[in-house]
Amino acid sequence: MNLPELLAPAGDLEKLQIAYLYGADAVYCAGKKYGLRANANNFTIEELRYAVKFAHSLHKKIYVTVNIIFHEKEVEGLEDYLKELDEIGVDAIIASDILVIKKAKELNLKLEVHVSTQASILNGESGLFYKELGVTRLVLAREASIHDIESIKKQTGLELECFIHGAMCTSFSGRCILSNYCTNRDANRGGCAQICRWTFEAEEEKEIFSMTPKDLNLIQYIEQMIKAGVNSFKVEGRMRGIYYIATVILVYRRILDKIRMHNLKEGEVNYYLDILNRCANRDSAPQFIEILPTEKEQYFLGRQELSNQDFLGMVLEYNEKTSEVTLEQRNYFKVGDIVEFFGPKLETFSYQIEEIFDVEDNKIEVANHPKMIVKLKVNTKLNKYDMMRIKVFDKQDYL
Amino acid sequence: MKENKYLITVTNEEMLNWKVKNINFLFPIEGYSVGFLKTFSIEEVQTSHSFLYINRILDTEAILKLKEDLKKVTQNIIGICFTDLGLIRIVRELGLNLQLIYMQNHNTTNASSINYYLEDVDSVLVSSDITKEEIFAILNRANKPLVLPYFMRVEAMYSRRTLLTNYENHFGLEKENRKVLHEEISKMDFLAVENPYGTVLYTNKFIDYRSIKHENILYFFINPIGLDNKTIEGILKGEDLSSISDTGFLYKETYYRLKEEEK
């Protein structure tokens, strides 16, 4: 069975490496110019060059977003930038402005061009318009239903990429300039101030108006989407941290692998759904895939976005002779806590902390300093970049 | 200097009786437009030299239905203003001899992109998200005459969600399909208009670009949603409407890279 690609976000090199390690087949990121996350760290050209080499050494792919809507003053420099990305060897660019798509073709670049979700594609005719321009992949609007996906696939024959997880705009992506009006920050050039997450007063009403959507989560539709012809499952979150990337990518990796092996159980999906919801700090919903979202797929008053302190530590090294793991602390934990370790080559397992040692091998009761280095005795072999988190859910309860 | 030609969105039927030269009416079409309180079926468009306004992002079902409905186009209809690029192909396929005007206001912010679109369409609405200087750079370089905002509310957001219904359902409020929303930090007001195909948030203030003159303009676009006919006529007569309008981004450039203290 040919599985679709699992496509992860990466805001910097560390996140990119974690994404690949935890099971992404491809990563998308932005350079310092022309990306819609203008205020993320993003990648210098040298970092991109390194990232491409790293990705290709793993036989994985890397896509670069060139997805702003250009004003006159940004146009100069685009050609050189595209040539540079091509020379570096990025596999594809993700573009929404017709200028970028046409330029990439005129320059006869080797890299592929994918049309961004900003192009709001919901029908096959629109897909064919872009196919005529030479694009090889459509990133569909998040508003696409399963029926739209099937139909667009049939009509265009192009590769289809669909968001399956993460935050989403209230508007069709790209069809909003509330940020421009409320803050003077241009949403379509990477400055979005997320006004759709603010609150409003509605005339003649006492109740506060809100339009914030819950996150997108299509974990229960993966098999259906594969059948509909999706080639790439995309996770949103270039601004998210490594714990989020690792957790989400690993969950979808496991789901996809189980689908390939024809042994995915419903209970497992529910278990993974709980893991995903917990790590995102937000509620999620399937949104548009089957029905038009209602008030239930939005937040109104009373929304709580609790700070998540589940991520306790990252494995730096493991000594097989002494069964000692060295961890970098990320959140408070103490002797007696029940935690679990997870990682790309690890079957997630529970562990009760019996002893904690500092770097000088002194016994301590708590790990309470950010990024402090501590050691634990763990009998199961761990690998660098495995992670330790609070144990909340037990998979056995779902099976 | 050539005479101005205007493209005006029809917001009520009374407008159609105006005896004003150089006006082409733009009819929001039922089932294919968003952000309008009054829409028309294709059969209802009886005024000569009219345009259809199809500003909805079309899903699979909608574009298939549209393909059938466009067969009803009569000689009164000379063109379509649209936002979904899939429409270009179906008009071609049906062999319809119609002017096509691309009106995705947020995508048309530089001359190069506009010229690429002009390879497939007859004209393009210049974005209102840019400065006067940028507008002139575009008008000077465009390969065909363009449509320019003249006096209109700007579509600041278009969502597929029925945001007013959702709000009303959540709080058990009475059903309304338009509402003014106020954002306190920026002191901005937006007019939300909903139909079954989604919700549009317009700027509550109109943008007034009436001072802009240029040879490379096909139409001046007026979208008078929410205005009475006397005021709409006032737009054309050059009356002072500063109490309900401003100049948008003409003299105010947006930015996107934050200063360190803003992060």
C-alpha cells in the first residue's frame, strides 16, 4: 500500500530535525523572505542549504514556502531567491501568488511548485487552472469536504495535500485583512495579528461576539482521505515547539503505519485523539470534512487555553551499562511522579520516578530548574531525543 | 481625458431605474455570491450591459451547478466579475462570449501578478490593500485597462462559516443576517453580512478613491452595500461623504515585520 506523505512544519533547524526523527516524510519551512510567518525564526539560506542536505541524506523531502502576496517592492529579488532555492536543491516551493508560480516556470527551475492553501481551491476547475500553469500539487483549502477532495483528484490527477491537524483561520486562508485594518500589519505578507481570535462587541447585544475556531483534527478520517486520493497529510504549526511537533508527528506516523499493516483499531484512534488534544492546549474538531461547522466547532466565552506542562524532559544520552538516562528538564517533576517515555523507535512505556540525580550524582527530590540536567535510572534502552512526559492516558484502557 | 465608466453593485431594484450615463450594473447572483442582502437569479437580470457578480469560493457542487446555470445567460449580460479562478475554464468550455473581470481584491497587489492574470481575463480589480503610489505603479504597467475601487466597503474577511448564526445559536439570540461588530482596541467597526454560503466582514467605513484619475481604468467600482440611493447618487455627483468614508491604505502603508518590542 502506497501511504501518503506525512508533512510536518518546522520553524527552525531543531524542529526540522525532530520532525524527521519522529516520522515526517517531508518538512515545510520558510526562508527569511517571502513566507507567511514573517516573525518566526525561519531559515537563513545557509540553514536551508544544511536542511536540504540533512533531509536528502535521510531520503526525505523539504519544501519552502514562498507564499506571501507580493506588493511592488517585494517583487525585486524574487527571481534571485527562487534560483537560490533551486540551486540549494529544495524539492518544492509552496506558492500562492501567480507571480511566483509563473516565475518559477519561466526560470525553468528543477524544483516543483505546489499551490498553497491560500489559493482557496475547492473545485477541480480551479485546480486545472493551476495545472495549466505547471504546478504539480494542490494544497486544498481547509474548507474542502471529502467529496471535494475525491472530485478534485479525479478531475485534475494532481497530487493533493490536505491539512489534517492544527490551528485554522476563521476565514478562507488568504481572504482576510482584519489584521491590516486593526493593527496595520499585513496578513497576506506574514504579519497576521490573528484578529479572528480577538473578541468583538455586537451592536444591540450584550453577549460578546467571538469567531475563533477550534483546531482542525482529522485523525478519524485518515483512511477515508487516503481513499479519496490525498497524497500528503499536512500538520500546521511552524510556530509550535518541539514537544508538539514530536507528539503530533509520532501519532500520525503510528496511525499511518498501522493503516499500512491493516491493524489500526478504533480504540487506538481514540487514545491518540486524547494525546493530540492534550498536547495542543486547545479543543479540536473535524471542521469541514463532512458537514458545515456550527457553533460547536467554535469558541465563545469561557474558553480556557491552559498552559501545558506535560513535557518534562528530553533524553540527551543513555548509558546501557549503568541504565542511566541523562535528561534535559523542560518542566517540573519530582520523585514519585508517574511519567512515560516516548520516541520514534520506542514503544511508549510508563515509569515511576524513584530517584533523581543531579550532574554531580547527588540525589535530589525535584527537578525544578528549566533545562537543568538530571539523571534517572531506567531499565529500558532510550535514545537521544526521546521525550519524557506526564502520564495521563493509558493505552490499555482504550483497547 | 476619457469619460469615467462605473461598475455598481445592485443593492436594490430601484437603482435600476436611474438614467445615469456610463453605468454598468453588477448583480450579485443567488447561490453564487456572499456578502449581499439582496441577490438575483440569472433570469432576473434584465438590464442591458449588466455583469454577474460571482464572488463565492465555489465548491465542487456549486461549480457544477453554475456550469448549468450559466447556460441561461442572455444578451443583457456582458460579463462576469468573479473570484474563483475555476470560473474561467467553465466560461471557456461553454463558449460564452463574456468579459471576465477577476475581483479577488487581496491578490492583485502588484503589476506583474496582474499582468499574468490578464493573460486569462479581460480586466482585474486593483487591490485596496495597497498605497496610492503602488496603485499608480500598477496602472502604469498593466497590459489592459483595470477596474479601480472608487467608493466601497472593503471585504475585510470572508469565512465559509455562518458566524452570525453560530453566535445567535450559542447565545439563543434572535436571527439576523447583518450586524455591526466593534473591536475595542483598534476602535474599528465591521459590518458582518451572512448568507448560507458564508459570512463577509466589511469595513464599516467606505473607502473613497474618487480623487484617483488615470487613463488605464476600464471601470470605477462602487460597492454601496448598506447605503440609500440618495447617498449612492451623491457618490457619482462628487458630494462630500467624508463622514462615512476614509482613504483606506492609500496613504498608510501596512507592514509585516515586527519590531523586537512588538514580538
